[in-house]
Amino acid sequence: MSDSFRSPATRAVTAGRGHLPPGDPLNPPVVFASTYAAGGAVGYARSGNPTWTALETAIGALEDGEALAYASGLAAAAGVLDLLPAGAVVVAPAVAYTGVRELLEQRVVERKLHVRWVPMADAEEIADAVAGADLLWLESPTNPLMDICDLRAAAAAAHEVGALTVVDNTFATPLGQRPLDLGADVSLHSATKQLSGHSDLLLGAVIVRDGGLRDRLADRRTLLGAVPGPMEAWLALRGIRTLAVRHERACANAAELADRLGAHPAVHRVRYPGLPGDPGHSLAASQMQTYGSMVAVEVAGDADLAERVCAGTRLWVHATSLGGVESSLERRRRWPAETADVPESLLRLSVGIEAVEDLWRDLDEALSSAG
Ligand SMILES: *Cc1c(COP(=O)(O)O)cnc(C)c1O
């Protein structure tokens, strides 16, 4: 594939295919193998598989870097944290994806790492906290509060002190935000979500531009064994082929619903970076290509009311996870690991690609009848 076609929407369709000799299948086959005939580039399947290589080429092309695929988003996160020496100092989001926070908290309890917890929306506090740090972990928009972090400012502050900067880019997707262009060293994805897009697999990825860092991460992945299965890699690549159209539709639906929800009598507050009145809007406009398909809604009432809304929808699926073609919602505080900073009445909406009027009618009815 000629490198001159640089649009990410085009690359999502073509990347990972390579030059096609006459008679070859268009798509890379799924290769089930634990072992390979001796003497080749890959000796054993824990260090490589042609199906992941195709997927990694495609994910890397989306953010102009080199990608590594993992068994899950959390495996990718653990693979990055595992590079840190004992006693390292990490600056991390006080309220963001719970799995990464739990990974860090465990390492603090086990006295392996020191963590300074910071609010993602406060650039000054992040800049102050990175003094003497080894790694800065960022997430924007945050899961589930939808706070926006000034990624340029945070990465610049980290680089001044030599700290590695990681951005969890799951909510934005590679089409919505390019952390490596904003100064980050690692862009991380739960490819379980929008990238694969069909709620049928677990997969993670990191994207980097430094070859040495890529090699260190790849060595660690091999030793941890946190590698993807070939079937998952193949399905994820198939999902990526339609990422651009899914993303465009899901973002348009999310923007429309966020706007309408803001005026709904059963809604107390909506967070969506695309809303002109959102506290993160101008920052998001300066660093994101699209505002994404995630919306946070605080219903005007308590946890029970929020649960009744979830139970009352017919089209929206009541489930955790996000980024599938189907719209889903859940009350985040139903999970004990979610912090008390997340309101009891907060619903996290993952907006899919259904007809927006159907999504609105279902949500409107569930909100109106829950009260
Ligand atoms: C889901 C998620 C993860 C973890 O990914 P898994 O594939 O579930 O391991 C990490 N970060 C964010 C923002 C997520 O939403």
C-alpha cells in the first residue's frame, strides 16, 4: 500500500495488507500456530504471529507509530508499568479507568511504586506533581467523568523532568485524538472497545515512535505472555476496516443526544466535550479531531432512579464495556471499585451506530418513566 495515502480513514481500510501478488487473498489469513519451523524470524508464538503483525501494522498506521498488540487493554497497561524499576514514582489520574487505578494501588500496597494522584483537568497540579517522577499516566477524556486533560502541557512538563508519558486514548480512538503528536511517548488502547467495535473480543495495544521503547515493551510482553490470540487479532483487524464510518456515525449520534439530554427535565447534568458549554470544550477543540461517542449523564435523582433508567430501556443495552456498534449504558457506581468522586446518579453512555431518533425515543421514554 502506497504510504502517500495518509488519511487515517483510508489507512483503516488498507493498512496491514501489504503488496498483493496475483492470486493472493486480500485479507491476511488467521494463523493458528504455537510453533514454527526452525530458522525463521519467529521461533515461538509468544514472540510473534503473522495475524498480530497485520493488526499491529494497521493500528500503528492510524497514529503514525509502531504498535504492539496485547491480550487486553489492561495487559497492555501492566506491560508498560512492568518496565518501571522498584520504587519508581508515577503520577496518575485520581479518577479515571478503574482497572489501571487498581493496578497502581496494588503496587503501592506491595511497596513497588509510589503514586501521586492528580485531577486530569488541572494542568498546573499535574505539572507540579511530575517533579522527580518516572512516569506520567494520563487519560482524556476520562472514564467515566469525561474530564479533559491538557495533553500538550502535561507531556511537556513530563519531558522536562525526563518522565515517560502514557496516554490512555481508548475513549477518543486514534481517529479522534493523536497523543503522540501532542508529545506523549505511548498511546494506549483497549482495542476491546471502539477499535474492534463489535463487543466480541478482548484486546489491547500500545503505539510508540521510539524504536528502543518498542523493543523493550516487546521483550517484556514476550516474557509476561500477555499476547493476543490470533482469532482475536483477526477479528479486531476486520473491525478496524469499518472504524472510520462507525466512528463518524457514533460521534454524530453522541453529539445530538448530548445536546438533547441537556434539556431533558429528568437530567441534572451532561458531560460531553463537544457541547459548547462543557468545561472541557475549548481544550478538547484544541487537541481532538472528534469529540467521541461517550457521554456522561447525571440523572436528576438518586442511584435507584438511575438504575430504573437502565432497566427501562429497550434498545439501549444495560451492560458495562463500551465502543460497540450497539448503544449501551450503565450506572458506574454499581461497581465497588468505582471511586466516590463519581456521582451515584451518573450513567455512562456508549453511543453506537443505530438511528439517532430510535436511540432518543428509547432514552427519553426510560428517563421520563423512571421518575
Ligand atoms: C476498558 C478500558 C481499559 C481496559 O481494557 P480491557 O481491554 O478491558 O482490558 C483501559 N482503559 C479504558 C479507558 C477502558 O475503557
